Amino acid sequence: MPSVAAYRGRFGPAQAERLLWRAGFGPRRNEAQKLAQLGLADAVHSLVYPGREHFVGPQPHDEKGRPLAPYDAWGHDHLWWLDRMIRTSRPLVERMTLVWHDWFATSNQGVGSQRLMIGQNNLFRAHGLGSFHELLNRVTEDPAMLVWLNGSDNSKYSPNENYGREMMELFTLGAGRGYTETDVRQNARALTGFRNDWKRNVGLTNFRYDPKYHDTGTKTIFRKRGAFTWKDSCRLCVTHPDHPSFFVAKLWSYFVPTAPDAHTAAALQQLYVKSGYEIRPVLAAILRHPALYTGPRMVKSPVLYTAGLLRRLGRPIDTSAWTWLDSMAGQQLFYPPNVAGWDDTRWLDTARWRGRWWIAQYALNPYALDPGKAKQPYDAKKLIHDAVGFWRNPALGPGTTVALQAFARNVVADARKDKWKQQQYPPMAQNALRHLIAVSPEFQTA
Amino acid sequence: MNDNCNHCAGLDRSRLLHKAIAEAGKGLPAIEPGMPTPAGTGLSRRRFIAHGLGAALAVYGATRLDFRAFHEGIAEAATAPPQQVLVSIFLEGGADALSVLSPQGDPLYRKYRTSLALAGGTPLAEDTRLYWHPALGGLQQLYGEKKVTVMPAIGYTHADQSHFTSRHYWEVGATDTRLNTGWLGRYLDVVGTASNPLQGLSLDDTLAPSLATGKVPVAAITAPDQYDFWSNRVWGEVQDRMLETFGLFGRQPADPALRTAGGVAVQVDKLRNQLLPFQGQDGKPGYTSPVTYPTSDDDFPKKLAGLAAMLGAGLPLRAVAMSAPGEYDTHSDQPGALASGLQLTSDSLLAFQRDLEARGLANRVLVHVWSEFGRRAEQNGSNGTDHGAAGVGFLVGSRVKGQMVGEFPGLQSGLDDDGNVVATADFRGVYSSLLEQWLGVDAGKVIPGASSFQRTQLVA
């Protein structure tokens, strides 16, 4: 069996920080240093086998101090998950939950129930690192998915191909890879039998499998014949020869921006099949791969950007603003734009960059210095030093450093003639520098 | 909003999101929407284009188009002969056709609409069973001038009662759930150019699906005076210095993600500077209108005023899409909500028509008002109405024929098994007719199965 290469270079705080961004939501205070001490293999092991979950830091609440109501209050679903991203002891589990939310993209726009959406979310959380076959089984009978892709409208009396098609096209094989339109129609027949009711004041309820609505006839899927059911559909898709390559390429793309070389892809596919379609070993191999540490950076998604800022600041969820701010930046959780999920190549444009500007502004709000009272050095270098220190000394490249220096020098020069400016401009400059660092290219990427 | 409507819950949330943004925006200084034109600003058209518009655009489907090509494309297109313009206005939620044009002359109307039935007003000259909703005085006035074509039962057979599905059909111009380009987008793919994103312009927060193209770029515009930046407890020259710093983030090493982030920061810097002249002052937009538009918290009249000003400036628009103000998914307490939305829509459209007339542009612009479906003939138990089938639509403009398309089928024999009004005209036939008669293209290139839909003479 071909082996997957592992990174053998220095695994210091910089590498550990990158791992924390790719496999989680960025480092909390001193977290990268601690992870680096474990070494690469143990660091990855600690992420893929995180143990029992516990939460770090204060409970989330809205701006009036009230607890979140994720099932009921608009936008609190987003806040509820964002809080988990910030406080969990299992960042990779949350990160994989986000991966599956994008992979099996379901939008509450079509489901219309935060309770069902969170139910699906918890499914991703519980099974996100286990067997993909099991995950697919559970997604197929998940109420939110049954509503979203019309699984419970699909009966032997009136077949609906929606889920049967996306199961192949988006979830297991890829568009036009290894299936025909006939396979789609036959697969839809195999998937019949799910039902649900609607009750006043309850909404969608009583999701079930009712054999009366199942088409018991013989189907032909991928040239195989049988009286297939929905479980056969899942099995046929996962064991399809074109599935491992789809799975590996898609999973890899969430963690490394450049495609794997042919040898790596083949080795990961073998690992996947030999393990019995287990997610964890493939994931661990990707997280140890040299391309993750030596390759280019990735643009953070808006949610990753927000969660990362709050983790770095040690600030809990204490406002509901994050929902609309993240939406403005292009990513409201539980509302992916369509069945294909978010477009990871389009996180930044002029409008969305402005959304991130406001995210950073809101994140920094409680820390803003009062220019009339706060004392800050009337010295460009010291101001920058303090601002970088505020963010726990992130590595900033020469381009960003030059920009910050130009700003700080100009402000110091502007204040030269007036005594009051020499007192008030430095705290303002400190506020500005922190904000500028938060929107710098280094903070938008990881 | 009635709670037995699964899909409406999503609709409601989508609105709440927009509302949340708008309300959050109230905390920000000087947000006053409006689009710039040279009129009254002292700017030349070239500067107007360079400063005002290109900058305010989010460009779709044109990833390889750089800024220069973009400006050149607009400048080039602006020198071409003026094009006919179609403005698509969407009444989101399923407007109640039986209130917009109430069939007071139908003996069953009061039976079905026990508390909602409207009484009095003015009947339509073409069908005296139908009465204009009292809030539609503006449209009624234009109808009297033969500038409105009425479509009292427009739709398609076996109407889908999901907001999303039915709206999708209307947007893509086919009853096909998988089609992912809009009907106006495909029209632009036929006649448009690769260098003029303004040819398809969305005047909402997001790109209208009807404008989604397969090839050529289209754009969404936000009001330039909404592109503001500030920071907490940073002001005066320090803030100016701070915002100047964006442009310096562009010097990044070879890493593609860093370069993307730096490059966008530089674009933001350009954009911000280009838009500085248009930051609203005292709540006034950077252009003047020859007529008075309705005043409202809703941006709709301002968007139309800005659109007229853009056309007045000779900008190369062909298809424009926007949503009408108001709440049309009236499952409960229908009368007030419906009236206020219709009033503002109708008053604004009247002002827009007068504006175009004053600018000498009225022969170039046709407005299409549509909704994804109508509502059930029989009212529900919440003083509202549930999702129906055929809906109501209008064409507005100096060049419209002003002759009814389809007919009101009556409540006796014109309802389907679910008690919904059946369509007497197909929206794809209207699209095909508009494409051929107004936009001058072969509808067969845009609407799937176009030859099977009946054409109506829509343009005089």
C-alpha cells in the first residue's frame, strides 16, 4: 500500500498555528505554543481524538444578557454554533461539522425550522469523523434533508428525483462521474418511502419510513439489479469505484488549497477504502501532509474569520450582531447559498471586505481606548509594537508592516504642532492600528 | 403570516435578515441611498462613470475583467446607439390578484371574500367586473393614458405553490427547476458584450436570479454613499490616515491568498476614494430629478429616481431587475399590508414614468411588474389569503399597447380543483412577446420551447 507523505520540518508555534486554523478556528492565547510542544504526530492525534467535549469560557448571551434561543430566535442558530466554535475543546469536530454543512449543504431557507437544522447539525457533529457510509445513511434519513431535497415527497406514486440526483452529483460521485440519467431515476425509486406530517403549531413532524410508499420493484443502478431500498442506494454510491477519488479530492480541498499530487491522491484513496470508508484516517493523513505546512495560505471564510478574532481576544458571544455581520461578509450559518454550498474561491470582494471591516470593528468595540483619557506613547514604533502585542504578536509580513509604519508615522507627524493632539492622537492611533491589523492580509488568510 | 405555510417561514426569515442589516445600518452615520448622475453635481459624464458607477458595482461573471477593461467597456457601450430597456419589478410573496383588481362585478366575489371584499372605486374600461385597488391611483392614471397593459390572470398551468419554486420558474422563464440562468440573463448572453457589466443591472442587495447569465457579465449596484468606513474612537485626520492605509496593503509577497486579500484591499481603497464625492450630504442624493418621487423609508422610489438619472446620463443598461416595496405574502391581516405596498409601488412607478417623460426617455423604457403567483379565491380564517395559482401583472410605459393580455376567467368557472384562479395567459408567452417585440431578439434563443407559447401584441 502506498504511504502518504508526512511533514518532517520544524513543527513550531507557526506550524501549530496553521494547523489550528486549518483544523479548527485559530489559536486561543498560548494555544499554538502548547500544541507545538506535542510535535506534529501527537498534535494531529489530539485533534482527531479530542476526548470528551468541554467548553472554555463564559456562556453565550445576547446584548441584553439573555441566553441564546437557537431553536426559536432568528439568528440565534448562527450564534449558537459560533459559540461552539469559540469555546469547544474539540475544534476539529466543529470544523468537520462545518465541512459537512457545506458538503451536504442544506439551507433553512427551504427547511424553515431551526430545530430541524440544528438536529442535522448535531448529526454532523456526532458522526463527522467516523464512517462516511454511516454519515450518508444518516443524512439520507435526516428530517432537514428530507425536507430540503424533497426526500419525503418522493413516493412510489409520485417520484421526486431531487435527493437521488444530488446524492450522486454533489455528495458521493461528482457531476457526470460514473452515473447516467437512468441511474438517477432508478435511484429515486429506491429512495421512496420517507414521509412526514404537518401539524398546526408544531410544523413538520412525524418523519418516518412508511413501506406503503416505497417502490418495491426491481431497479437497475450502476448496472446492478435488485429490489433496492434507500440503504442500498447509500451502499451503491459509497462502494462505487468513482467515489473514493471524489471523496478524497473534496475532503482535501477544505484543508489544502492546491490539489494533491497523483501519488498522494492514490494513497489517500487506498487508505479510505482499506479503512472501510472511515473519515478519520484520511483526515489525519491530510493534516500531517507536507502540503498543509509548506503550501500557500487560504482565505478564511467569514465565520472562520469571526470565530478566530473572538478566540484570539478571549471574547465570548455577547451580542447578536455576528449573524448579520457574517451575512454581510457572505456566510450566514444554516443558510448556504444553494445545494452546492459556499464558493470557497469567492470569499473576498469589495463588498465582502467591507463586511469584514465591520466584523473587526465590532470585535474590537469593547477594547477601544478613550482618546480623552487613555495614555499611549507618542511614538510610531512603540504604538505599532503595542498594537501587535495586543493581538499576541502575530507574524506580519513586510508589506503590512510598511503600511502600519506609514500610518503611525503620519499620525505622529500630524500631531507635532499641537499639544492636545500629542495626547489624543496616540490612543486613536492605537485603536486604528489594532483595527488595521485585524483586516490585514495576514488576518484575512491562514 | 399564517403558520400552516412551511415555505413562508423561510421567506419571512430572509426578509428579517435584510431588515436586521438595515436596522443595524441605522447605527452607522450618513446612510442615504441614491445613485449619482452628472445632473446637478457639476461632474462630466466621464468622471461620473469613473467615479460614480464602475466603482459602486459588484461585477458578476467577469472574473477576468480588470478595472480598466471594465471602464473601457462601459465607455464603449455608452457610445453605442441607445438600447431599449426592460425593467423587471417583482412583487415578492404572491400578490393577491383578486384585491389588486377586485372582481366586484363577479357574483361570487363577496361569497369568497366575506371580510376582505373591496367595494367601490373605478372599474377597468376593458372589463367592468374588475375594479382598481384604491391604492393604485398611479397605475390607474397611466392606464387612462394607455400606458398600462393589464394581465389579470397570468401564470402557467399546474402552478407550483412554493414561493421558491414558482419564483424560480418566473426568473428562469421555464418550468424547469434545474435551469440556472435567468431569462433576462440568457437574453443578455445573446445581445450583450463581454465588457459591459451594466447591461444587466440588479438594484437589490443581491443579484436578481432573472439576470443570471451564462457568458456575459452583469452587475449589482449599491448606493455609492453607503460605501462608508469608520472605526470606533478614531476620528478626524487620524481616521483619514487610517483609511488611506488600505491601499498600502497591496504590497504582498507571492502567496496567492495574501495577494488576493491585499488586492481586494487596494480595490476597496480605489472604490472608497472614487465614491467620496458621492457621500450623501444632509440626506440628499448626488443627483436631481425633474419630478418629485414619493418620500418613504423604503429605498424603492429613490432607486427608480436613480435609475432614471442613470438612463439620463446615457449609461448602457439593457435589463434591470428590482423588488417592489411591500408585503405580498398576506396570509393574515391582509388589507393594510397590501394597501401600503401597492400604494408606494404605484406612486413610485407614476413618478418614474413622469421622470422618463421629462427626460425624453419614455420611448426607451418598459416596466414589467410581476409576482410568483396569485392567491386563493376563498379567504382563510386569519383575514388573509393562502397561496393560489394565476396572478396579476402589468406592463407600464409609453410604448405599451395598453390592451389586456388574457382575461379574468370569473370565479364561477375560472377556478381549478384547489379553488385557485386558472391562468388565461402564460408568462412565457409574455416573455417571448417582449423579447421579440421590445428587445428585438428571437425568443427561441432565450425561452425553452418558445414556439409553443402564444404571442400577444404588447408594443404599440
